[in-house]
Amino acid sequence: MFRNITRWGLVAALGLIVASAAWADATGKWTWTINFNGNEVKQTLDLKQDGEKLTGNVTGRNGQKTDITDGKANGNDIAFVVVRNRNGQEFKQTFKGTVDGDTLKLKATFNANGQETTRDITAKREK
């Protein structure tokens, strides 16, 4: 009987190790470039993951940092919102994506002139 308990304890411990390895950590500085009015612009995303909570900020094309809100992490999936104010107008972008090692694949969704637009982003973690 003791042998069966030990065996099941070992199986449970190995299961926890494998499950925890499947959880990616989005913490770090991520960068990508976008084409804005014919110019390549580097953007930066600084993330801090604490369990399922995701915090951080995005540095936009004008160098201004904007905090992310509603940041969530679940396994390799992440999601967050960025709200910017420009000329008295609020612009909201929703980001959803996956972390795979040092690559972050995001889909950014935003409303531009009354039309919903999406952009695919592939960011690399800086080391």
C-alpha cells in the first residue's frame, strides 16, 4: 500500500512539473516595428507577469509610454488593452496573442474612423 501511495505521489509531482512548464512567462521587453506613413517605427512592450496578472506599458511611435489595462495571462495566451488619448479623443486597442519562447504573436484590434481594424504583430523578447 505504501508503494502505491509513493507511486501516485511521484506521478502527481511529475504532472505538476509538466503542467508548470507549459505556462509561458510573458515578463520582459518585447519589440517590433510597424510601417507608419512610410516610415518604419520601433515599438516596445514592457510586460510583468505575476501568475495570471499581466501589467506593463507600451511605448508608441511618439515615444510616449502608455500603461496596459485588463492584462491577463493563461498558459501561453495573453490579453490586454491599451487606451490612448489624442486631441481629446480616446483610442482603445485590444491585444490578444500567444507567447512561444522569445516570440510573442499578437492580434491588435482597434477602431479607426468608425471601422474596426486588426493588425498582426510578431514581437521578439530583448535579452
